[in-house]
Amino acid sequence: MELNTIKQKGTWGDTATALNENFAKVNNEVEKLNYSTSRSKGLFPSENALKTQCPRPNVGDWAVIGTSIPGQIWRCETTGTWINTGTTGGGTEVNLTGYATNDALESANKRIDALEPEVLTEAAYQAITSPNPDKFYYTYEEG
């Protein structure tokens, strides 16, 4: 996924459009991740019930057969074929190590909301030797 570059100078309209496009792209990737990690087909009372309700599984799909969890784990290792793994279980976990936490995202959003806009001529912006990281600069050409 390639995100738009948020330019330090430009119009607010261009910046808002780029930000909104980035948010849409990130949301799309999160949705893909959600669907790709949900390989569990659920709990079924019997092998027959599983094969009736999920007749064409994809590789990586899995299900639990039994009346409660833990139960027998069935998995698809060849497209369209369920096999009994010989193990029991059924709890679902997704390893999210390295992904941003809700707290980190909220913190980033607060920092973005706190940025102070400053409008400068392009020449005045170029004269800044050390831009303030707490400001968002908008520039315009004189004339």
C-alpha cells in the first residue's frame, strides 16, 4: 500500500484530500487484514454438519467439531478438503506484535490535532533553518 505524501507546504484543500485518501487506504488494508485472519469457520456438531455448511474450504480454513470448545480441530490443507488434525482446541488468537495499539493511534491523532498552522510566504518558509515540529506550515507565493 502506498500512501500519499503529505507536503509541508500547499493548500489545506490539497492536504485534506491527501489525508482523507490515506485514511481510506489504511482502512481498506485493516479490513483486508481482518478478513484474512478470520480463517475460523466456527463450531459444528459433526463432520457432516461442517462439510454441509462449508463444502469448499480454502487452504488455512479451520473449524471445531464438537458440542463445546475445546473440540476436534479440522483444517483445510488442500483446497476443498477438510481433514481432522488429531488435535483439540478452538480459541482464536491473532498475533498483533508490531502493530500500532489503540493508545498509540489516539496519541498520534491528538498530536495531529494539536499542530498549530502557520501561513508564510514561500520565501519566509525557505528562510526557516529549523522548522518547528509542532507547526504545520502553509505557504503561498507573493505577487
